[in-house]
Amino acid sequence: MSNSAVLKNGLTLALIAAVCSGLVAVTYALTRDKIEDNRKAYLEQKLKPALSGVFFEGDVTESVVTLAAPHGLPGNDDAMIYRVYASGEPVAALFIVTARNGYSGPIRLLLGVDMNGTVTGLRILEHRETPGLGDKIDEDKSDWVQQFPGRSLGDPAIDGWQIRNDGGEFDQLTGATVTPRAVINAVRDTLIYFAENKEQVFAMQEDKAQ
Ligand SMILES: Cc1cc2nc3c(=O)[nH]c(=O)nc-3n(C[C@H](O)[C@H](O)[C@H](O)COP(=O)(O)O)c2cc1C
């Protein structure tokens, strides 16, 4: 092949590559906002069930803080706190924390707490517990998580934050005591953190927009 033919082929390839990159960039620009809107809508849908009975304004996803471990909340993973407001005043906080000692590993959970320290909802976001045993913590599998809304550090008193088998006030799961112990401990410790750090929770600098 002559030098000029090589040059021509090279230029043609470079042009094709440039056009393709341009197309990718334009597609990305056109879909970015839509993807972000969808991501937010999905997250809102996931978070809202943990805010039962709370009147709030704006998007739940608006004011989030990510805390790297060690952060004083349960778990060695990042913890997240969504601050929830009405008329500019804090009305609740949503915590995403990790219960470390599940039967099959960490359990990621979402806990809503109002300003009185009362649980407004509990959802299990991720777990690897055994189907038919520990997986009943999942609200699709049983109503086990429904015993938490309305509870607070005073209700029951601190000794009551255990399964009935251990002398506490919460139901265990048939054939599975490890899983519920892990979740109850994480809920209790999150409530303790909120009681001790309420002002800081709402004063923390929120994450920068991505
Ligand atoms: C294959 C297998 C899977 C299990 N999965 C779970 C589980 O997901 N969650 C759990 O709490 N216990 C699970 N268990 C049972 C625990 O070992 C059970 O909580 C324990 O035997 C009873 O604990 P206790 O002595 O506190 O009553 C599993 C046991 C086996 C053999």
C-alpha cells in the first residue's frame, strides 16, 4: 500500500472514531437528566415507606449525608442519613445502616425516625439470609418489620430491645434467631445514635451533587 493510501485509511478511521465519540457524547447529554430523574424517583419510592405518618415537604432524597466508617452508627460500611423537612423544619431522619452479624453476613436496612425518636418505618434493603428462615425480615415475606413503627428507646425500655427468646419484646422468626437479633440490635443502636446526635444530624454538610 502506498503512503498516501495508508494516510487516507488512517484519516477515515480517525473521522469515524470522532463521529462515534460525538454521538456517544450527544446521547449521554440528552439522557443524563432523564436518568437522574429516574434514579431519584426510584430512590424516593424506596425511602418513603419508612416515613409512615410523617408529614414532610419536598423530595426525601434532597438532603443526604454519607458517613464513612467509623461513624458511630451500626456497621462498617458507609452509613447514609436523609434529612426530612416540613416548612424548613426537620421532621424526621432516614438512616441506611448495616447490621453486621446476620446469619449469612451483613444486612442493609433503612430506618425512619421522627423528631421524638419514634420509629416511622423499617425496611430491609439487602440481605443474604436463608429463604424460609431469616429472609422473613423482608416485608414481602412476612410482616415481621411491622412491629417496629411506633416504638422508641423508651418503648420498650432498653432491655426490651431483644427477641422474646432472650427476654425482650420483639418476635423472633420460627427457626431463626440470629437474623432478628442482628436487625433489632442495629435498630436500637441507630435510635441511640439519633438520640445522642440529633442536632449534628441536621447540621452536617450535605453530600455534593454528583
Ligand atoms: C442451612 C441453615 C440455614 C439457616 N439460616 C438461618 C438464617 O437465615 N437466620 C437465622 O437466624 N438462623 C438460621 N439458621 C438457624 C440458626 O442456626 C438458628 O437461629 C439456631 O439454630 C437457633 O438458635 P438459638 O439457639 O438461638 O435458638 C440456619 C440453620 C441452617 C442449618
